[in-house]
Amino acid sequence: MSLPIIGITMGDPAGIGPEIIVKSFIDNKLYANFALLVIGDSNCLEQEIKKNNLILDVNICSSIDDIKISSKNIINCLNVGNKINHVKYGFNSDIYGEASYQYICEAVNLALLGKIDAICTAPISKKALHMAGYNFPGHTELLAHLTNTKEVSLMLSTPKMNVIHVTAHLGLIEAIENINSDLVFRTIERGRNITKQLINNEPKIGVCAINPHAGEDGLFGNDEEEKKILPAINKALSFNWNIKGPLPADSLFYQAGLKKFDLVVAMYHDQGHGPVKVMGIDEGINITVGLPLIRTSVDHGTAYDIAGKGIAKEVNMQNAITKAYNLIKK
């Protein structure tokens, strides 16, 4: 096939993943330059198509060769695992956790074999994943495991800002303990490289401090800024990168919202996620940086509270698909 192929993992069947996927196919003109293959369960997709009164046909594929490229509204689907006939929306289940895991495994395998060019993931339930026996904190760590990647970074991208995280799915105390200058530098480097691809320019990078007011000259904290962050920034400056910090997180995010920075380096999960979700959750996406493949995702969870009600919005999924294609081009 001449067009690049983006594989979409269906996510947790009991969440909004299947719904936002089928809704993403409504505007077919968005995807004229690439092919899409849903890796999941055609039963779930057909159920959502019917429930949302969409004019879409599911083309069941046994391999990449069966993908149809058409101006008509066609969803190509590669069935993986056991078929799910009756989804119980909004509930965790080991069956759904197992299904989510199998979809991801198949997508990673296809990507590593070069049969698809990127992966775009719908949300999974961490609890369901654990119920199925897979004790990963989330997609990021699972993808690192499946690709034998030692270290990756979670990056959030919205029209207003890009934020990469030094630590992600750790408790706050554990996160601070794990931060060191080498990890901070590697995160800065990964963030710089991918942001440079996204904006086609040398990015302006702002690095968050750990403590309020960036430690206020030693008044707050235990000199974490001096010990854990500043050496990494000095190393980046030695390469003539456009970088400032460590800066107070509150003022840095304000400046980033005004487009004074292209990339913010957050030290821990909520430091980066909170501002991004306030400023752009409806359009934000997630990129896993450091994998030997391209992976984008929606920047929200399974939304069990609205699953099956037909009111989920597909904008994040469409943006994640488009961002995956932009990264393929780079």
C-alpha cells in the first residue's frame, strides 16, 4: 500500500473508545493522505455505529492487504482476541482488560514489523488491565515494556502548549525522589527533539522548578532546583539550546499560554497535567516520546460515566490521528 497506515487500538470496550473512533470517521476528508486500521472488535464498532445512527460500513480485515481505500465511509477493522457480543458499559472487567491488552500487543507487533506506520490509542482502564493480570500504571509503561524501551517520556500536546514530564505515574514523594539531573536532561533532550519536528524550528524551552517560587533562594525545599535541575539546564545551554529555568511552575505555564515557550518540562504528573487540562483538554493529545515507533493518544480516560450514551466527543481522537500523521511525515 502506498499510503501510510495508522493503527487505532480500540481501548477498553466498556469505555468511550469505540464511540469516539467511529465518530472520527464521519469527516472522511480529514484522512485523505493515509489509511486507518482499527485494531479491536468489529462487534463493538458496529454497535456504536448503530447506536449513533452513522452511515458507516465495517470492513473486516484478516491482514493489512485487506484494507480498503475508498471515498465511502468505511472502517477497516482487524479483529483481535475473543469477540465481545454484549458490552456492559461503565464497568471494569478482566475480560475488557484482556481485550485492551491484546489490541495494544497486536498494534505494537505490526508497528515493529513495519506493517503500520504509527499507533493511535483509545483510552484503557488501568483497573481492568490490572484485573486481567497486567500490572502496568498505564499505556506509557506498557508500550515501553512491549518495545523493550528502557525509558520514555509522557508528553501532552495542545494548540496552546506542549508539556513533557520528567516523571509521570508515580506518587509525589516517590517522583521527587526519582528526579535527578541526568533524567531531567534526557527528558529535555527528548522533548526538544520531538518539538523541533512539530514546529519546524528550534523550540523555546521552559523548565519547571519542583518547589514553589523555584525554591525562593533556598527558603523552600532542600535545594532540589540546584541539585536536580540546574545541572541539566546548564548542560543543555552548553549545546546552545534555547532554554530557561528552573522557573516557578505557575508563572511558567502562564507565559507558555502566551506562546512565550514552545515546550514546558514538568517535573511530575499533576504539575504538567493540571494546566494542560484546564487550557485544552478538549483538543489535547498524548505522545509517548522515546519509543521505536510513533504513538499518539487522546488526552482523557475511558469516561465510564458517559460510556454508551452517545455524547462523547471525538475531537481528541481526530487530533491524535492527525498528529500521528504529521509525525510520520517528519
